[in-house]
Amino acid sequence: MAKPTPVASAEEAAAMRRRLRRLVAAVAAGSADAEAFDEAAEALAKLRDAELGPRKDNRAGDGYGDGGQNKRRTEAAVPEHFLCPISSEIMRDPVVLASGQTYDRRFIQEWLSAGNRTCPQTQQVLSNTIIIPNHLVRSMISQWCTDNGITLPPVENQDEDLVTNNERKTFSKIFERIASSSNLSEQREAIKDLRLLTKCNSSLRAAIGEKPDSISQMISIASNPELENNAEVLEDMVTTILNLSIHESNKKIIGDDPLAIRFLIRTLQSGTMEARSNAAAAIFSLSALDSNKVKIGELGVMRPLVDLLEHGSMIAKKDAASAIFNLCMLHENKSRATKSGVIDVTLKAITDDSLVDESLAILALLSGDHETVEEIGETGGVASMLHVIKEDQCKRNKENAVAVLFAVCMYDRTKLREVAEHEKLNGSLAWLTQNGTSRARRKAAGILDKMKRTLHQPHYSC
């Protein structure tokens, strides 16, 4: 009788996982050959045996070789939005891309590290490669796993908080050059060096936590008119704040800084297009924290963000859309966005077939607010949503469009006549009840039911 294969050590299992992630990233990127597929299958089989023990032909008990774990997962269907679109596994560390899609950190990092600059799910070009923890989804997954008796492996340590003495010295020397130099040229070079170092050195980004007042010092020094009016210095400073904000613990430090958010908003209003784009990206990154959402919204960021969404370059528009979406996850900011004109801008973008995905996501998020729903109905939003439902090929876009349409019809039943006439000609909602996502099917069925009950009333008139 053959001896069972010994279970691998933690180090060996971690190495297997890293190898498998690299192979999966290559497969997902479309750059894998037949050998890579075979290697991935072999790596997965080895990891399975290492983690769960060797397979047995005669499985005892419940018919599963994992003590019932898979049985529990089968009986309790995993919600689709808990699964990473790349790995199809429950996400351990969900993060959000600039596209608004959520992935498991380890798999999306492999995708980005392979040189990809598109969202794997939507295929849209990313305006930046910042990934932000999705605390809401992570909390929901944790609760669901607890309720269903499922234990997920711990999140691997990212080792981003380790700051060496050399990095502390480097950080201090750069700020000394910025603060003490009387030579404007030297100050400009020091600010540029800080931008470049914080871009590529995660440990240096962590060093700001030991000197949290450094950001205010840099902004104050740059208020010198000869630096303040230099477009290149402004871009370097904004991008430095963006780079620093990527580090999780820095989000609160920057949010609490008395000058940082105001500086970003001023840049949104009057900077070059690149500086405005990076300022929006920094706002997006910082708004991962609810406490920052409150401060940023109160300081008046919505109007310059909406202006950038309307008039910016395509990359800047995407950054602005991501920031608006994140901020509007806080209820108070929804009204601010509506008052700043976001409804007109997003509906126009959809009509122009420009930034459709992002605009629909924003409208769907805002559709829980009555003020917003009323404005959507009054500005041609019903026709726009019906067009998306009929013509758009993206299931997520159809889902968001029907969610907005549902909100409008529930709020204002006079819109049902327009929807009914379109449905009679095209049958788009009926099709969606059979072929849409689960949420889209529910919303479409809800509208059809409302139409049936309302329009068939004997004395009803729109």
C-alpha cells in the first residue's frame, strides 16, 4: 500500500500559490501557451493535495473529501458578487479598481504586474492602477462565511509597513531639501525626487506615517508664488499625494491633514489636465475611508469633479467618475452630486456613447435618492435607460439602466406610459426578465408588474 503524500509545509504551500497565481495571470491575460495551461493544471493539483491531502478513491461519510466543506459550499450557493472574476473563488481581500469592479487583491495584482492596464471584466482601459480595499464587500463576505460555517485562509501579509533606517534617512533628506533650501531650482528637484520615489517604493510611502506633518510642510512651502505658479511643481506635488495615498494607513493621515484635501480641490479647479486627473485619482483613493468621504464632500469637491467629468480628457473623466462614485456611497454626498449637475453630465455622456459604464454606475447608485430620481425623470432619463436596455451588450450596463428605470417608475407612475409604449414595440423588459442578471430580472419584473397593475386600472390616465 502506497504511503500518502505528506502535506506540504506552509512555506512550500505559499510558493505553490505564488506559482499558480503567476500562471493564472498569464492565462487570464491571453498570453499563455499550451505548456502554461498544463503547468497551471499540475500546480493546482499539487496545491490541492498539499492543502487538503491526497485524493482517495473511496471517500467516506458525506461523499466529499474535505470533511463536508465543499458540501456546505454547494448547499449554500455563494453570492456571485463574493467571487473574484479572475479566480472564481470567494475573495479573501476584495479591492476596487478604477473601473469600479471588485477583485481579490492577489489575483488583480498578478494581472497588473503582468503589464495589463485594462479591467479584466469590462476590458476598459484603466485611468490608473490604484487598488482600494472594499471594506463593505469584505465585511459581507466575512458575515456570510460565518453564517455558513466556512473558514477562509488568512490574508497573506503584504509587508508594506516595513520601513528601514535607510528609507527613513532618504525621506528626511528629501524633506530637508524641500524645507531648507533657498534655491528654488533645488526645491523643485527635491519635490520631483519625492514624486518618483513614492511611486516605486512602497516602504518609503509608509515612512510618512512617522512624520505626518510633512505633507502640510510641503504644501506650505509650495505656496511661494514662484513655486505655486509652476505647473510642473503642482503636478509633482499632487502626484506625490496620490502615491502616498495608496498606502492604506496614509489615507487617514492625509485626510486629517489641514491642507491636503483643500490643496487637491484647488488643483481640481485650476491645475493642468494631468494635475486635475491625478487630483481626482487621489480623491478616489482617499475616499475609501468613510471619514474622508465626509470631509471631502463637506469641503466642496463635487462641483469641480463634475466639471472634470464633463470637460476633462478621457483619462481625467474616468478618474473623476471613480471619485464621484466612491464619494456617493455616503448618503450626504448624493445630494451634493445632484446639485452639482452630475445628472445632466452623465445622461449626456450616455447619449454620446462616451463613458457609458461609469455614468450608469453613478446613476444607479444615486437612484435611491428621490431628488435625483425626479431629475432623471424630468431630463429624458427614461428614454436613455430604455435605449441602454435595448441596445447595450453589457449585462452590467443593462442591470444598472433597469435599476434606474425601476426607481423612476416607482417614484413617478406617469413615466409608465412611455415605458409601456417602448415595451410593446421592443419587448426589452420581457427579454431582460429571462436573460438579465438576477438583479436585472427582479427590476424588470417589478416594472412590468407595476405597468400591469397601474395601466389596467379602469380610470387610470397618464
